[in-house]
Amino acid sequence: MINSFPKEVVRNLKYYIYLLIDPFDNSIFYVGKGQGNRVFSHFKNLDESNRSKRINDILKKGLNPKIEILVHRNLSSWYRRRKNSKKDRSFNY
């Protein structure tokens, strides 16, 4: 598993929302917001949280959690659309 993005990717991503996905059943078990290499910190700083326990379970079975970048760069625009979607329910995300 990689433990960081290349510098060019970090520069292009800016801020992002990411998903951690269980590779066994493709269920999303964590949604986070970050910048830089934030998403990889979950694999370095394991604690007693449910998220860390799930990561450990996946690693013990010989796989890695999947990482998916949901949205990046212009989060303020995404949040604005999301907020407005709650009013008219026409925006799917």
C-alpha cells in the first residue's frame, strides 16, 4: 500500500473528501475530509476507535482498505450545492 500521494497529486487535490471502503464487502466505513496526505494518517496512527479496529481486521486478512476520493479542490462549491439540495431534493450526491 502506498503511504503518500506524489507532490503533484497533493497540489492538484488541495482539500478533499475521501471514503475508506472495506474490500471484502465494498461497504463504506469512514468518510473524512483532508488535505495533503491526511487519508494515509489512519494507517499510521491506529488507536482503539472502531475505524482503527476495522482497518486492523482488514490488514490481518492480507488486504488494504480501499481509498476513494469523493470530491476535491472546490469544496465550498460542493457544500453549497449539498446545502441547497436539502431544500429542493433535486441534487444527488
